Amino acid sequence: MNNGHIRASLLSGGQRQNLLIEMLPDVSLYLLDEPFIGLDKGAISMLAENLGSVIAQGQTILMAMPEYE
């Protein structure tokens, strides 16, 4: 860890989700299954911003989201 690397297992849930978004291959369509489940509001906001960047680059995201009443 002295070289600036951090184990993914030490990251928070939101940080892990954002890391996964950063590691996505360059394809035209992403399928995400409930990407916001278990994240706090700050992590949801950060992930939504990153997903917005992916969309702005021309990729399409299809997300499965639970229905809340």
C-alpha cells in the first residue's frame, strides 16, 4: 500500500461500485443489476455522476431497479 494502491476489499460499497464503473470495457451497452442497492446517499450521488459521464460519452446503460412503494 505504500505505492498508492489500495485493496478493493478495503473500499466502501460506493467506492467499489465507482471502481467497477471505471473498469468497464468500452462497449455501446452496459447492463447493471441494481447498482445503487446498499449504498448511502453520498455514494449513490457519486455513482450517478459517474454513470452520467459514461452516458455522455455515448454509451447506453440499462439498469434493473427494484420497485419501491
